[in-house]
Amino acid sequence: MIKNIDELAKFVKGGAEVLQKAMSSDEEMSLEFVDGRFVTDEDLEGLKEKVKTEAKTEGQTIGYDFAMKDLKKDFGLEIEGKDREKIAKAVKEKIMADAKIEPSKKINELESSISNLREKYETDKNQWEAETGKYKNKLKDISIMSELQKNTPETKGLKPNQFAVLARSEFDFDFDDNGGLVAKKNGEVLKDKMERPLPVKDILTDFATQNGWYGSEGRGGGNEGGSGKSEFKSMNDVFKYMEENKVDPMSQEGVKLQEEFKNSKD
């Protein structure tokens, strides 16, 4: 009796049942074996090593092919084939050729970067100066209006800020080197006989007097409630009209309204 008949049956078509039947039969029988080749453990191990070696060689070949392809691509080489010596020579020649033009290229890139930085600096500087200029002019304008209102004489029918606007339509005002407010006409500082700047307060008082606004009674100040152009009886009416109709006193329309009223009273 065979103990490991199942192991033997693995190689017979039909398995253990067919093998057992053949062994028990008194008649001569032929067994059919499964397709394949029978190898020893030693042969199997050798086959495994062979496959591993071939796979490694194939992997190295594929890796070499990709490496040569990437090398040609990186250096911009147009060379057919995968010959290492040929590719290495071409790479060396490319490096030597680039070394001759690289310094000049780097200088050009550096000069371009410096130029771009200079342009950006100038743009940012001009923008900053423009914004700073706007702020300074606004601050200066507020300071001038404040000083004018401080020096506004007593007027009838006009508020200090209204009178200041009228004064600025007649004179230019600026600060001298000592920070004092001065009045100008045609770009020249108004001066007395001693070539000293006229006090702004005196100029404003004369301006109010000439236009009939100075003192306790202003000219034409009876009715200040008018809101139409034909009903202006005082300069205060003019300003009320501009305020109600959102007209900037310093705009072309605002200045025109003030001038028309002044001319109508002359």
C-alpha cells in the first residue's frame, strides 16, 4: 500500500481515483499524465534565479534607456540611439559651448532684473509722491481755510466759511517760510510801502468793506430766505442756494453765482 498516493496522483489525469483503479486492475492499463515538465527542487531554484537575473537585467536595460533619453532631453541634444559614449561626448561639447555664452547671458539677465527693479522703484516712488502731494495739498487747504476764518471780520449775512470761500475767489493765499499766512494777487505777495506782507486780517476787512459785508448791517440783507437765483438779496442767500442744490462754492458754477451776485449789487 502506498501512503503518499495522493502526491503521486497529482501527476495523473483523473487523480487518485484513476491511479487507484489502475493499481487494483489485473489488466494492463496506460495512465495519462498531466501536461508539464517535472523538475527537481534544485532545478526549480535554478529557474527562479534565472528569472530573477533576467528581470534585473531587463530592468537595468529599461532604466538605462530612460536615463539616456532624459539626458538628451535635459541638454537639448538631438542624437539617435542610446550609445553612452556618443551621448557623453555630445553632453561634454554642449557644456563647453554653453560655458562660453553663459557669463554674457547671466550679465544680461542681471541687467534686466536691475532695470525692472529700477522701473518698479520709480513707479512706486512717483505713486507715493503723488499720494503724499494730494495729502499735503489737502492739509494745506484745510489750514488756509482755518486761518481765513480766524481772521474773518464781523460780517452781516455771511458765515466765516462762506466769507473765506469768497476771499479765496479774489485772492490767492499761501504760507511764507515762517509759516505765516500771506495774500497774493497775480502770484505776487501783497505788501505795504515798507515791502512787508500786508496782514491778512486787514486785507479781509478791506475786502468785506468794499463789498458792503463789513459791520453790523450788510448791504441788501433784508430777506435771507430766498432759494431762487432771482431772489438773492444777500450773499448768504447765494450760499444757501448752493448748499440746497449741492453746488460746490469753488466750482465753476459756484464762482459764477457769486460773481453774478456781486456784480448785480455794484
